Amino acid sequence: MPMTQVELETSLREAFPDAEIAIEDLAGDGDHYRARIVSAAFKGLPRVRQHQLVYAALKGKMGGELHALALETSVPA
């Protein structure tokens, strides 16, 4: 069963409570999303590590309930 946009946002907000998060359903199927996450938690980390933190926040749902997630991560200006 696909992950809903609300479930995805809830998981991300739990992991990054300070973040600005924008989620877009790319295909309208609840299985392909784009997430833009701006969080101080990413400060000083390379982009790969930032994305690893996001995947860890999804607790194994990536590749199962969630098929595709295009990530854009950054720190606040």
C-alpha cells in the first residue's frame, strides 16, 4: 500500500521538527514524491549525509511503501 502525503510529511516532521517542508506528489499515485526540506539539522553535512538522515527518518519505508522520493535538502539562510 502506498504511503500518503500526510504520512510522509508526518514522518519528516517528527525527525525534523524545525524544518520547512514542502511535498509534491509527482505522479498522482501516492508513490512518487518530491520533498524540499530546509532544516538546521543539515548544517555542516554533505548532501549525501543529509539525504541519509531523511531516509533514516522514513524508518525503512523507502523502497517499500514509498517507491520514489526526489529530495532537495538545505539549511536555513
